[in-house]
Amino acid sequence: MRIKKNIFEIIIWIIAICLPIISESSEMIKIGKEFKYTYIGLHADVLIDPLGELTIVDILSPENNASFKPYKSRSFNFGLADDVIWLRFKICVPKKNNIIKQYVLTVDKPNFPYVDLYLPQESEFRKSYMLIRSSFLNRTKAYTWRYRHPVFNLPQKIPEKTYFYLRIVPHTSKTHASSNFTVLLSDKDNFRLRSWLEISFYGVVFGILASMLIYNMFLYLFLKDKVYIHYILYVTFVSLYFFLFSGFNILLGFPELTHFIIYAVAISSVFGVSFSQYFLSTRRYCPVIDKMLWSSIGLSFLVIITLYIGYQKFANYLIHIIGLAMPLIATIAGAIRLKQGYIPARYFLIAYIVLSIGTLFLSLIGLGLLPKNFFTINSVIIGAVFEIILLATAITDRMRVLRHKRRELKEMELRLKEEKNTEIADLLEKQEQIVEERTFELKIAKEEAETANRAKSGFLANMSHELRTPLNAIMGYAQILTLDKGVPKDKKRSLNIIKQSSLHLLNMINDILDLSKIEAQRVELNLCDFDMSSMLTNISDIFEMQAMQKKLSFISEIAPDVPAIVRGDEQKLRQILINILNNAIKFTDTGKVIFKVTIHEDKICFLVEDTGMGIAAEVLKEIFLPFQQVQQKKQVIEGTGLGLAISRSLTQLMNGELKVESKVGLGSIFSFELELPEITGFVETNDMDKGKVIGYTGERRKILVVDDIEHNRSVLISMLEPLGFKMLEAVDGRDGVDKTNQFEPDLVFIDLRMPVMDGYEAIRQIRKLPIGQKAVIISISASVFNMNRKKSIESGSDNFIGKPFILEELLGLIQTHLSLDWIYDEKEIEMIEEIEGEDKTDLIVPPKEEIAILFDLAMRGNIAGVLEQTDKFEDMDVRFTPFASELRELAQNFKVKKIQEFVKLYLD
């Protein structure tokens, strides 16, 4: 009996082995040296195991082996079936050499939980399998690659004709995937090439998605529009779906995330619908479509619930229905809104048409109605990427439309306020025409204003240059001849008149330029440490005298905690206070003027209060406009009306605000606050004038003067050569570069506007020379705009001085940059000391109101005004001649500090 049983088992095995050859089967796969790849579906037989209970031993039985049917298609597609699938395919190896290169079997479905490969060895079968829960599991141990899909390495030695069996389980209790897939047999090189192409494709996809996320997050941070939140959440969950769908979670070592793929689709559908509702305003404009969209949201939540309670297959059917229905509904909504005139819906509509096509392809594949290839399986990814880009474009279009509507609404509101009695219907009809006309008018007005400003700026620049150039020669030689002891005294008076007239003309030019700078908003702060306590006292003294002339009370209240030394722009602060106090006294006939300075929250508060005529409420908005004046009845007020306009501009430049409160007949209050940091350890440098400079100590220094105008060169040479400097001239920029290299000067004065080569380029060329690295370069120009100064410094000059030259300023620059010690005329020094030692109280001085005017001119540094006032004193009374003579001597030598101290003695 035992022998019979053994014989029966041998017969069964022989039949099992031979039956696949005898029974009808697909064409075998022939592998040779030129073989690269083939799709198993064209060579495979299929057996469906509905219960999933068959084992490899059962499959090899004659009954089951005969049940395999040829498939004859490149890809396998079994829809949403739950059946276990068995594949059988035969590989034929040439007899001559059955040792071949490495071959790889790939199943392109990362969602399958179990894929088992069975291959025969000798007379027994050995089971080799791969689980989706491991990145890669290779039982043959020939090669190992980390991959997203189930991958098997076939043994290098394969019998001549060998059957392989592949068992595929498409679902578990947590996962349920559509049974559409391809099985590819390829050599190692072809496998790697296809893997690289797939990874590159997904790299582009995820790169685009990441770019869209980052870009729109950035826009949300700035625009704060909720539409970006819906968009960002939608793109996030779409990206998660692609990540799981393509199996990258397996590649990165997170296979357990695979069963979240349907959750990702459901949640992305929720946010896709919410984005559509918010973007298209369906609740307001498409209520029926809005209800349909809400229904798709309900279905998405139903998918999540059914997944949670374990109805995987039902959830899979629902998600395919949502995938088809939601894009279709959104497409209909976009078409309706576009027809209603909502322009941003055009990109939205195109986006969902593209997505609908891709989703349709994927759903048909999932339901087993469409063959699977690279383009069809990735159709939803390609469609979704284009959809996301188009939706971002639609959001941008929406923001543009919203901005346009806001602008239209604002313009409409302004017009409604201006035309209260106009009917709304008529206003809306004329809206477009009015906007176009006003836009055209504004464009013309803007162009005219810009043209006028350019013309004015050009005119002022040319005027300044053309006036300063001849004035440089006039003032220069007047200063030189005044210092010449050989000039008779009667001629010196004529020279002084020339100097006075030149200074007066220079002050007029400077005033015009300052006014143009304020109008062009090109005024700059000149910050320095200064004695504010002394400045406030001096200003109070000046206006106390003016108030006395009008029989007004002038009250100065400076709080004791106001810092004495501060950092700020002394000249501009003085100008603001003088303008406001001058107006207060000018427009007050009886009563008082109060000047208060206090501290409030680390800011210094300035207040000027008067009991004058006051300003009407309707006029308050106009008083800060240029050339505007408040006039009393039958009274003409002198002045140009620029004081308050300039004061407000200067206050704003110092980060303050000039405020006014006024009542007609009761007076006005002007006030402003400034941040002026207190300075400690400040020591005021009082450079006492030591008389006429006649030379300097140390070795002889070389100075090169580069200017295309001869008398400009002559002025500088005549000023500096008598002091012991070795001088040389150059007629243009190129000549200046050459002579710098030859002469090797210690200091170069160079004009900025010259032929052949201008001063800017010449400075740059000089700096490239070896001597140019050491020489001091001071740029000179009759154009004293800040842009010229800044450009010259950027070109490489050490400093800048404008024409016409003031000898005292010129010598100060030379002393600073060359570190010189001047030699002074001893007789001049003795004369100054003698004047300083005289008892000033013995002089007969003009009235206090005239002294106040003189002190104001001295504090402003207005030498021309001081000289005019001096002549006036001599004409008033011959007894004022000694006082006028001393004052004139100081003014002619530009002793500004001396003049201020001298006049202050008689102010009290």
C-alpha cells in the first residue's frame, strides 16, 4: 500500500508540473542578451480567488492550474473587486547560457498591502514575498533598492522554462485600493532609468505645489484675505494625497500612512468646495449650486465616517463619485459666475475643466473602464497641478478686481459728498466718463507740474551757477584788496561797499535756493550739539525789544528742567521760533505775547500765545499754505506769507507737528513738540579771531587749482600764494590729472563743471594715481545743491566748498585738512586786543530797538545786513560814529562771533 501511495504522489507531482505546459496558456517570455523589458500582462494567465483561501499548493493542483485564463493586456484592471488575484507567467531562457544579467519584477501599486512571488527551485517551491509595510524586502538577496512599489529581484540562474506565480491581495481591514496595476519585467538598467524618470516627474510636481504654498502663504501674511486660507488648506491636502498615492511614504519609511489616502482625498474635497464657495460667493449669486456644493461636503464627511467604522469598499465607491461630481459642480458654478460678469471666474472655470478631465480618467481607471498607462494614471496629478496654478492666478485676478472696486467705491463716495443734490442713478451713468476725464486731467496736470518743477530746478541751478561764477571774482578780489595794506583808506570804503553788495546778492541767491529746496522737499537736517538755553535767551531778548516798541507785554517762561545743551538743527529751530514770534507780535496790537518752553514725555514743547486779532475757523486750514496771510479790515500786513508754510515744513522735517488754536478777537496759540536729546559734557569751542593770516609754520605746501575759468583760478592763487603756498594751475580735468602726477600737490582744488573731462571723472582718475592716494582733494562749484556735494564726495573728494569763496571759510578748510598752524599779523593782534580791552560802556550807542534789530542780524550771521545797519547809525547821529566804526571793522573781517558778543554787551 505504501508503495502505491508513493507512486500516486509522484504521478500527481508529474501532472502538476506538466499541466501548465499541456493546458492552454499565454505566450512565454523569452529572455536574451538584448532583452530590456516587457509587460507581464501580455504573457500572463489569471486566476481569481474570491475567498482568498487558496495557497500555492492549492494553485498547483490540476483543477486550479487548469482554471488560469490568458489575460492578453498590458495592464491589469479588476476595478474595486475584493478578490485575491493569482498571476502565472512563464520565462524562457536560451539553452546555451542560462546565466543572465539581473532582472527585476515591479508591481506599480504602492497601495497593495500584500504581494507574494512564488518561484520553483529544483522539485520544490520556495515562497518569496514582499509586504507593503516594508520599504523593500528581497528574499533572493541579489540586489537591494529602496523603492515605492513592490519590487522583486529574480535569481540570476533560471531554468530553461520556468513558471512564476504572483499572489496579490488588494485590501485589508484598513486599506482598500482599486485593482488596476501593471507588472513589468525589466533589466536592472531599464528599471533604474524608469525609476529616475518617475522620481523626476514627481519632483517637478511637488516643487510646483511647494512653490504655490509658499507664495500664497506670503501673500496671506500681507493681504490677510481668507480666500488664501481655503486655497492653502486645499493645496496642502492635495499634496498629501499625491504623496500617499505615489507611495513616497513607503520610500521614506512610513508605510502605515497608506490607509490615510482616502482621508486625504475627502478632506481636500471639503476645502476645495469651501474655496469654491468663498471665491465665487455662491451663497449670494448661485444658491442652488451652493446647496449642491454643501451636499458634496456632506458626502466627504460621510466618506470619513464610513472609513472610520470600517466600510472600506463603500467609502471607495463614494470617493470616486465625489471625485467626478465635485469638479463638475464647481465647473458649472464657475460658468454661471462668469456669465454673470465676474471676471476672475474665467481662470477658475479653466482650472476645474482641466481637473475634471484628469479626475474622470482616474475614476474610469479605478472602476476598470479605462486602460492604465503613465499618462492616464497620472492624469489627475497633471490636471490638479494645472488647476492649482490656475486657481492661484484666479486669486490674483480677484485681488485686482477687488482693488479696482474699492477704488471705484471710494471715488463714488467722494463724488456723492460733493454733489449731494445729484440723483444716484444719474451719477452711476456718468461715473465712467467722469473717471476718464479726471484721470486725463490729473495726468496732464501731473505732467505740467513735473515739467514746471524740472524747468524751475534747471533754471535755479543754472541761475545759481551763472551768478556765483562772476560773483566769485568780485568777492574774491574785494577780500584780497581789503587785506592789502597798500590800498588807501578812502579806496577801502569803496571796496567795503563792493563786499557788502556782493554779500547782499549772495544772501538773496541763497534765500531763493532755500525756498526752492523747501518746495521740492529737499531740505536736510544739519544736526549738531548746541546751547539751546543761550539761543532761547537771545531770541527772547530780541522780541522783548520789538514788543516794547508796540507797547506790548512780552513774557518768557522757560521751565528749569529744560536741558541747556541739546542735539538738533539749531538754525532751523531758530528760524521756526523767529517766524512764529514775529507773527505773534505783528498781529497783536494790545495785550501780551507769551513764549513758553517746557518738557512733556521726554519731548521739548514750544508754545507762543498772543492776544491778537485771532483767526477764523474757515481760514485755519489755509494759513499754512504759501503766500497766504490773515488780514484785518482796512489793514495791509507786510510780508510774503511764507513764514508759517516754511515753519510747518521745517517742523515736520524734525518729526514734529505745528499746531494752532485760535478764536477771532481773542488771540492764537501756536505750539509744537520736538525730540531734542540732552547732551552732557558739552564744551563750546569759541574760536577767537586772531587777526590777519600772513603765513603758516612748517615746510612749504603745494596746491593745484583745476578750473576752466581763468579768473576763478586767479582768485584762489591771489588768496593763497601770498601765504607761502606753492601754486600751480590746470585748465581742465585731463590737464588736472596730468599735472597732479607731475606736480605731486598736497592739496587739489578742482571745479566740477569743466570741458574735456569733468571734475567727477578727474577726481576718480586722480585717486587711481599713487600721489592721488595721499593728496587732499576739495571740490569747488558754483552749483551748491546737496546732490553736487554728495556726488563729489562719492567720486572721492575729501570736502566741498561753494563759490564765491569766503576767505575765512577757505582758510579753515585748508587748516583742517593740512593740519597747519597759522602765522598772524602781530599788529592786527595788538589792535584786536586793544579793541577788546576798551571800556565799551563809554561808547554812545543807538536806541535799544535799533540794537535789537542789529542783534537779530548778527545772530543770523547776516554780515550784509550788519553793514547796512552800521551805515544807518552813522546817518542817524554823528555821536554813534565810534560805535559804528568798531562794528564795521569787525563786519568787514567777517568776525561773526565778535559781532554777536560786541552787540550783546549793549542789548541789556
